[in-house]
Amino acid sequence: MNIPNILTVMRVVLIPIFILLYYLPFHWSYLGAAIIFTLASVTDWLDGYLARRLQQSTPFGAFLDPVADKLMVAVALILLVQSHGNFWITAPAVVIIGREIVISALREWMAELGARAHVAVSNLGKYKTAAQMVALVVLLANPPALTYWVIIGYVLLMISAVLTLWSMMVYLKAAWPHMSMGSDQKNDK
């Protein structure tokens, strides 16, 4: 276990704490959950930076890092869908979670073909992630009432959903030549 892997495992361990804080019946519970989510988001960036900087990338870290990210985001979206219960949360949540399933399956399939680099993370994916994380922090930090901050969170989450669909189309377009070739062409490669 190295520092980047410990940070990644910590992100997974923070999930039940994050859920518990979100549901506590105290006026500060939403802000507490948002702080834990923010801490987890920062460790996502930090573990990748440290793994590269300290040359401590491992197969375990390469596997767990994206899993931890997707778990944190999915849990946050599910909590928000449950507490807000409206179109402005539910539609983007379906798009974001659905895209993650599609792209994860696509990356796995492309890796089997030896073409995983064709579906590598792009800058568009990074912008999508930034909008998504800010939206989630804003929405988690505020009770589910129609306030100025919640409206900003809804707008950012919708922007994130649009960027999510756009990035998914970019990935699918890059993978399309591999998906559309016949089985005889695949065997030649």
C-alpha cells in the first residue's frame, strides 16, 4: 500500500460517513456531507498527482481509482434524487449514471480488442467532471428547497449532463470503427 492507494481506499471508506452525515437531523448535516464529498473529490485529484509524481502507480490503484470516483458520484446523485425528487435532479442523474455504465463497458471491451487508447480520458471529460463536482457540492450543501444556490446547482448539473452526453458521443465515435468492423476484420488485427 502506498500513499495514492491509501487515499483511494479512504475515498471508498468515506462513502458511509458521507451518507450518514447527509441524513443526520442537524442544520449542519448537508454542509458536513458536502465537505466530506469535497474532501473525497480533492483526494481523487491528489492520489493521481502523487501516483504520477512519486511513480507509485499500481494495478490496484488503476482499478480502484475510477471505481471509487464512480461510487462517490453515484451515491451523491442517488441521495439528491431521493431528497429533491424532481426532474432537475433525476434527468441529469440518469444521464450521468447511464453514461458511466456505457463508457465503463466500452473501455473494457476496447481493452479486450487492444484499443483502449481510443477511449482515453479527454479534456471534455475533465470539463464535465468539474461542472459535475461543483454542482454536486452546491446541491449537497443546501437543503432540498428552491433557493438561489439550489437553482445554480440544478443549472450546473444540467450543463454537466449535456457535457456528459457530448463526451459519450465523442467516445462512441472514436470506438465506432472497432464496433462496426466484421468478425473477419477483427481476426486480422
